[in-house]
Amino acid sequence: MMKSKRKWILFAITLLILGILILKIKPARAAEIVVKANLGYLFAATFLSLLFPVLCAARWDTILRQLGTPLGLWESYKIIMAAWPLASITPAKSGDLIKIVYLKNILPYSKTTGVILAERMTDVVVLCLYAIAFGTIYRFKTAVWVAGGILVGVIFFFALAASPLAQHAPEPWRTLALNLLEATKKMCRGGRSFLWILAITASNWFLSFFQVWLCYRAFNTEVPLTYVFAALPMAIFTGLLPVTLSGMGTRDSAVIYLFQNYAAYEVNLAIGILYAIFGYWLLALLGVPFMRAAFRGAIGGVEAEELHRQVYR
């Protein structure tokens, strides 16, 4: 895991950016928005958050099945939830690497890293497809070109993983390369399984975008759902830059900029904060009991001492 010094630097940068954004709020306007918020929409948005780890677990188990190591939905769910708290306090969700330790006795480190890599690649593919399809409708030329460039890079990675080139890597690196690419390779060649993984991922992001739309409705702001699909992927990509905790501040700034023609500054900042709460902090809180179980050695066959050593080193 990342060193303590770097963690505190990221924490300080996050607070600084959020502080600057909050100082621009008009208190009277913010109070009016909060008082008039529709709680029904917020409750619906909260419920959607509970579905995210279920979909992530279904995708995780499907990818692992391609490797011949099915865990089942419940065991996959426990691992996903146990990783969520640490993933929420590290940049670019690098805390997901803790899953490597959870599956130590099931898969080699490099293969588990490959599964995580395959997951992330499917996320990127779906986000790019949404950005290109709906960005074209709203003529977001820059967003379409950026998403298109990223998508070409991911497709190249998929082609590389599915090709026999890794077998020709130098001997010291060959096994590592094959293990890292195995999940992606089998996923790409999985036919129906690959389509199922993409469908799960697309559903997950659809619900995330719909959740943001519900939050705007909660603050009595009309934003076309199609516009959310066009603009939010770019804000999410911005939030993946490893400069703040969970993308807070950077993603919020992007939301404020991209949605400025549809909502007031205070509303957009509230949406950015709610996105972090619903997508990271709420699930991180719910994941604490699972993480504690992992630290007791009760999840995924992980040894408690090894998990402590990896997290606190």
C-alpha cells in the first residue's frame, strides 16, 4: 500500500481543493437548495448504491470463472466489500490491489492483478462508449476524441492480450506477462461470458449515471439524462487522476464545469460530493465489517498477518 507520507500529501491536496470550491458557495443559496431537497429522490439514489457491489461481485466471479477458479457470488461479494474501504482512501482506486492478498491462497499475485486489470479495462471501455455515443449527440468534440483515443488504446491492449506475443517475452518476464494477461485473454475469448461481463459493467455505470440524475432531480434541477451520459464520463476520468483521495476535488471541479449550463454552482458541487458519498464513502462504511473479518483471516482464506503486513508496511 502507499506510504504514509504520500497519503497525507494527497489528503492535504484534497482538503485544499475542496476548501477552495466550498469558499465559492453562496451560503443563502446553498441553504435554500438543501431545505428544498426532495428526500424521495435521495433515498432512491441511496438504494442504487447498494446494487453497485452486487454487480461488481457478479463481474468479479464471472472473470474468475474464466480462470477456472469460481468463488460464487457471496464469496465474491465479501471480497469486494472488504476491499471497498481501502479502495476509497487511495488514488485511482489502487486500494483494489488488496484483493491480491485476499486471494493469495487461490491465485498467484500476478493472476489476481490481471483480474483487477481486466475489470478496469471493461470499466474504461464502457465509459468510453457512453462518452462517444452521447458526446456525439451534444457535440462534445474534445470528449469524443479523448474517449476515442483511450478506447483505441484499450482495444490494442485487448488485442495484445489475446495474441501469442506474450509467449515471446524474455524468459525472466514471460511468466509474469502471461499471468497478468491471462484473465483479459480468456475474457476476450469467452464469447458469451465476455458479453455478459460488458453487460454487467454497462448496467453498473447506467445505474451510476441514473443516480446522478436522481440527485439533480432531488435538488429540483432539470438535467437531461442523456446529457449526464455525455458529460459524466469525462468527470469520472478526471477523478481517476491520482492527485486526490477518491478523486474528490478534481471530479467535483469537472462536474461544476461540465454542468454549469444546467445547474447552479452550489447544486453541481453538491452533486460532486454526493457522488463521492454514494460511490465511495457509504459503501466504504458498509464494507468495514467485511474488512475487519478479513483482518481476522475470515475472508478469502487470507492470512491475517499477511494482510496486516501488506496494508501497514
